[in-house]
Amino acid sequence: MLDEVANSLDLRAAHQLREMTRAIAQAGTAIVIVTHNLSEIIPEIDRVILLRDGKVLDDGPKARLLTSETLTRAFGLPIEVGQRGGYFHAW
């Protein structure tokens, strides 16, 4: 279980952490990541649970939930979502 583990890491260290986490997941170990940063969600993660005000807002496949519409609803402000190299990004 990783909780906001990449906070305050520089770009290189964050990349190395993602690569190590991916290797662990690819070896068959279940990974739980708690984050507000979409780029920390490695491609091997297939299920996402969105929380709002301490309650489950939605739960399901990553591709269905990591959308502009769903994240705008979750965070209560306009969010654009894109994907590159298997990673999702928000702005």
C-alpha cells in the first residue's frame, strides 16, 4: 500500500519509484495506491475508487473513471484529462 508516496520527489526519483512499483505489480503483487496525482497511477492499476467527502463517489475500471467529466464531479472544479504512454494526466 502506497499513500501519496511520490510527494516531494524530484522528477527522476518519481520516475524510478513508478518503475519499481510497476515491476512489483508485474510480478503479481497487488498494489494499492492512494493519490491525488493521476500520473502516479501506474498502467498496471486497473481499478480506481474515487472518494469525495470521505465517501465512495465511484468505483470501477480506470478507463471509465479517469475522465474529465468524472474527475470534475469528484473535485468540484473543471478538470481536463489526457493520457500518454499508459499514464493519465490532469490539468
